[in-house]
Amino acid sequence: MVRQAVVGDRGLVLGHAGFHGPPDGVGMVEIGYAVAPEFRRRGYARSTLAELLRRAAGEPAVTTVRATIASDNVASLATISGFGFVEVGEQWDVEDGRELIFEVPARPTGPLS
């Protein structure tokens, strides 16, 4: 499921975001998002990521959120920092080459949750 990322009252489309599919057998969903070049470095990617995580947390079947990022995509790696993602592996993507795999629980766990 992909949706347009919209900002402001004018409905300005600045990119897209969504989930690669429904939760898998263990409750993992993979997210994806992109912000058009002219709107980058304004916090829109972080806001979009926060919204994706909020939506995932609201779905009882989702236990884990995954993000895969090309190993040389410094901007995306910076975007996920501070959201609790942990690197869990890597994979080869036909389009992007080597990608790092990051995951975070869909809902906080532990004594502070």
C-alpha cells in the first residue's frame, strides 16, 4: 500500500510512503518512503516515518517494522536514527545493490513502555 505524502492546506504532494505489503507470518511489515528532491532537508521524511510507525503500532497483527536502506544512502540512514531501529542484516537489491536491514518493535516493550 503506497500513499501520497501531502503537506499543508493546498494538498501539496511532496513524496510517497507506505507498506510493502501486509504483515508476514511473524507480524513484520516493511516500510518505504521517498521525498521529492525539492522538499528534502525540511523534516518531511522524519515526519513521514513517524506516521508510518504510528500506523503500524495501531495494527494488532504488526509486531515489527522493517526498513531496508542502501548502504551508501547517508540521508536515509540519518532519517531512521533516533527511532530505535537496529541493524539486523543485509541483502542484495537488484535496483539499489547492497541494502542494510533495520528493524524496530511496532510497540515499545519493557518497563518504560
